[in-house]
Amino acid sequence: MYQKRTKITALILTTVLILLAISGCASNSGSASDFANNLFNSGLTPVKVDDLWGYFDETGNIAITPQFSVASDFSDGLALVKVDGKYGYINPEGEYAIAPQFDYACDFFDGVAPVNINDKGSLINTKGEYVIDSQFDFINKFSEGLACVRVDDKCGYINAQGKIVIEPQFENAFYFSEGLAMVTVDNKVGYINTKGKIVIEPQFETSYPFSGGTALVWLNGSPHRIDKKGKIITAPITDTSPTFHCGLALVEEDGKYGFANTKGEQVIKPIYLYATDMYDDGYAVVIDITEQYCIIDKTGAQIGLKRFDGIGDHDDAICLEPGCTRFAFYGSDYCVSHK
């Protein structure tokens, strides 16, 4: 659930520009605005071992044996998993609470989860009971109380009761962050508020969700930062500014990543090939020189001795529209439809 990453490489930027130029829907992989951005939820985080996903606990042990092709974070006490091509939900003991049966599915939010079966989207509760009928072509996951839906090739939003609160009208619609969501009109990206009002006119080639009151956008081929009124607040930039989490910011030195404090002092030396920002519970995911994933705390100490092939719920097309290609940029899932 890699939300709010700060380092962007030229290759990633180029890929994003290409992908977002194609029509589609998108979602956040972790609904960071709806709950604390913790690495461990219900005391567990997904880990990958030999192409299968299981769960790792805060003591450094495997709590649920790797057995899933996809494993998501726990939300409302349940985690989305995929087995034999179908999605279902498990409890923290690793038992199925809702058997795998859905073509696509999303995390729970306020007791409901979007699921998609036979090219139709519905909502279920934590008992697996349908809350609304299959009336949408697709439902994406919730963020800030709203979920993107697709009806007749247009995107709008519903609330947790399944009521349409923003009429389907956009070519693409993305998840809400800090009260604003990206939408596309005539192949240009702008931002709407939770009432569906356009507050920043569609004008950008592509953009990112708001974080810390600003958003990264591309205008005339150059990256800029804007505020919530759409005003450019910096000159063209080639990277994002450091963002502090738990008092530490991700830093890069000679292609390696580490962490510095607010005084600019290195707290964790740049020795990793990749690193996430610190999560709210004081952990970060890193990739070491052996290209294996592991978890470190704020001091740089590794949690447990085992290294993994992957950590986090980002390895497969969780909660994406059928026929879409998934591009994960540190937890932001961009669903690109092929027409």
C-alpha cells in the first residue's frame, strides 16, 4: 500500500505520462485518507515468498503461510486475497470469511466493499451479503467516503450506501485525496471536489493526487507543483520535494536510498536500492543490495531476519476494471482501459 512516495525517476515519469494519456479509471491502493497509513494493519502486512503471498507480523514471523496470488491489507478486519483467479476475503487468522468468487474486488470501507462479477459492479457487507444490486459497469474502491463507478463509459462516484452522489460524466475519474480528485475532460486532467464541482480546470497532460496541500502536475511537458486553487507555486521541477513521515524524509544519494531527519542529518544511511517513506506506525519497506524486500524501523533496524520477494498489496491488479493494464506508482493504481 505504498502511498505518498517522494522520489520519482525519469523512467517512471515517462511511463506515467504514456499510461495516463490512455482512457481509463483509477484508484488508490490503500485509501490513505480514510485511516492511518500503517504498514501493519490488524498486526499484519502482506509478504511475498516464491511467487505466493502470505502475512508477516510485527514480531518478525510469518503469521499466515504464503498461499495467495494476491494479498491486500486488512481493512474492517478482512483482507482481500486472490486464489485460482477469484477474489475473496480472509480474517486475521487466515480463514476465509468470504470465499473467493469475484472477478475483481476491493478493500472494505465502512463495512462495505465493491466487488465485480460478470462485468457488473455491486457492494457487499462483511458477511458477503449484497448491499446493492449489480447496476454499475464497474465499481472501484472507496477513498474519503466515495468510490468511482463507471456507467455507459462515463465515470462518477457513489457513497457507501451505493447512492450516486456525483453523476457519471467524466472520461476518467480517480480517487479522492485531501478533498480533491483528478478527472479527465477532453483528455485533459483537472480536479473536482467531493460535490463534483470542478475546482481546477482540466488543463494538464497528467497529474498526481494532492498530498500536503500540493499536487504534482505536467503542463506543456514540464512538471510543476500546484496548490488547491490550481496556482503554480514552483518553477518547473524534475523531482518532488522531501516529505517527512515520523520525522524522517526519504533521501537519495548516488542512486541509493536512506532517511534524514528535519535537520538534514542522515539517520539511516543511503544503502538501499529502493525505499518507501516511513509509515505512520514507524516502519518502511526497503529493497537491499540482494534485491530482496525487508522491513526496517525508524532506527534502520530490520524487523525479523527473513527477506521477501515482495511486501505490500501492490503485486497484482487489485480492484481494477476488467481489460485494464495496472501501473503501480508506489501504491497509486492507474487503470488504463484499452478500447
